[in-house]
Amino acid sequence: MELDLAGMHQLVAEQGIDAETLDGALAEALRMAYLKTPHAAKHARVVIDNRAGSFTVWARDETRQEPTEDDPHPMPELGEEYDDTPKDFGRLAAATARQVIGQLFRSAEDEKIFGAFSGQKGRLITGVVQQDVNDTNNVHVSVGDVEALLPRREQVPGERYKHGERLRVYVVNVARGLKGPEIIVSRSHPELVRRLFEREVPELVSGAVSIMAIAREAGARSKIAVRANADGVNPKGALIGPGGARVRAVMENLGPEKIDIVDWSADPATFVAAALSPAVATEVNVISEKNKTAIAFIHDDQLSLAIGKEGQNARLSAKLTGWKIGIESAEAHAKALQEAAAKQPAEPSGDANTSAKEPSTPEATSPAPTPSSENEAR
């Protein structure tokens, strides 16, 4: 049976597919097509002759073997191969060849897309919103000739995406799916904030400043902990930029979401105090380093600020530091210490040079420095 193999080889070569791949896929597809024909042998193989531009179906019949005492269930024996190429197989073979070439083209295109985007995982890309009436739960984002998927779980609550709108998204995952490469992007991922700052802050790219931790409630507020890796660099000032230009550029991509930038510290008490900004902690007691629990003491007039609306500030501070933070009144704490000191029994007067012992107080860290208002981006 003849096929235009030379033309097929030239066609697939233009797509970067080698002749051996085509021949192997075509031989298997023709074998499967042969097995569906009437009276087809169970055992067959297809041999393609590139020089003649033809293929042959070689079949083998089974011969049943008689059971014996040693082998009560013998395997059937295969006979000699013979040419069983159907005479009216031309139309079916041509249709099969078209399907094989189409599938190879789709696979090659999928591989190109997967190869191009496999290295984009964890990066920021820009696309155009494409709405799909058959998929109302997800948003499709066109990136060149490829569509990425913005699932509902990766969307920002309350954010609306208009058809044709340009959108910056974070690539969460690139994988091979049933219908080709699946590119999952996000608008709610905390790393989106990091990538947006890297576009605006040269010090992050050079390594002079590092973002050590990010806590985010998408659409509402983000907290970022930064540190300087070089002398003479103000890490918060680098992210805020001249007149707040850099942090504003990031916030323009996040809508109404506010951003707090705080100093990172290796000392847990200092870091917890900074994380509670804009509230000022008078002191922080580390209760257990093993369980990562601490208590921050805040003046009464700043308790609501430290806790935040519906506990948001305290919740984000705990996320940012990785510590469980208790917030207590500094005034109530001082009063409790005074009452405890007053209840201490007086020491008996013995030696004239012996003085009364001071009441013991819990070990506390030094108060955190008051953050400057110009270093906060709300």
C-alpha cells in the first residue's frame, strides 16, 4: 500500500519533527487501524518502506496447543508471518496518516509552549484578560499565543477583571495537562508583591537590600520585612523610594491594597515589635523560643491600632514573624508589676549593710524604636 511518505517527511521536518518519529507513530497508528478491520489477525506489525513509499502489514496466526500434564494451560503458538495488507486499506490509511501528523503537530506545539514557560515558574508576566463564557469561574489570561489560567482560588477577593485589560500575574505552576500545557497564574500569591518590588527597586536586584518575609491578605494589606546587606543603605527607604514613588508604583498594580514595610531583625523580640507597626510596642517578652510565643506590651491608646480591624494587623504580624504574639496593655502590665512588688514580704533587718532585695521582674527586651512615619506605606 502506497503513501506519500516523502511529502509527509518534508511537512513534519518544517515543524522540527524527525522522520523516525513520524514513521514510528504512523506504523503504530496503521497497526491499530488494521486490527479494527474484519478478520484481522491478533498479532500484526506494520513495516514502512521509505524508499518505495509504501507499507506492509505482516500478520501471524495463533495455533492452539493441546494441554499436557506438565502444562495444562499452554500458550498458543504463533505461525509464520504473512502479508495481510487489506486491499481496500488506502482511504483508511490516508485518514490515519492525517490524524497522526495532526497529533504530532499538536504535540510539537505543546512541547514548545511547555519549554518556553517551564522556566517562567515563579516569575512575573504580563498578559491580557480573555473572558470565556464557558468557564465563568476562571479568568483566562493571554500571554502571546498562549492562554494562562487564573483560577478563582488565585484571584483577589473583590477584584474585577475586564476583557482586554492588561494584567500582571505571578506564574504559580507550569505542567503538562490532558489538553496540553497548563499555565496557572495568580494575583493573590505573596510572591507577586516581591516580584513587583523587584521591578521598581534596583537595590533588590543588586542584592543591597533583601525582602526577608512577606505576609499578605490579598486585596486588603501586605506586610514586608526588609534588611540591608550593605553599609549605608536604608532598606525601608529603598523600597519606599523618593517621595514614595516606588511603593506607589507597586500599589497601582494591587488596587486598594495597602503595604507596610518594616525592618527585619534576627532578634525575635525586636522583629515582633517592628512587625506590629504602625503601633509602638513598649517592650516584648519572649515566653518560649521553642514554641515561638511572645507578649507585646502596647499603650492603651494604641491597642486597637496594634490589633487592627478584625485583628488584621496582629494576624499579619504573626504571619510575618512566624511567632504567636499576645498583645497586652502596657499600663496594666506596669500596674501588675507594682502590685506584685508591694506584696513582696520585707526582709528581716540583720546586718546594717544588708539592703532589701529588689522585686524580680520578667526579663524584657529593650523597647523597639518608634518607626518614622515617612517609612511607612499605608
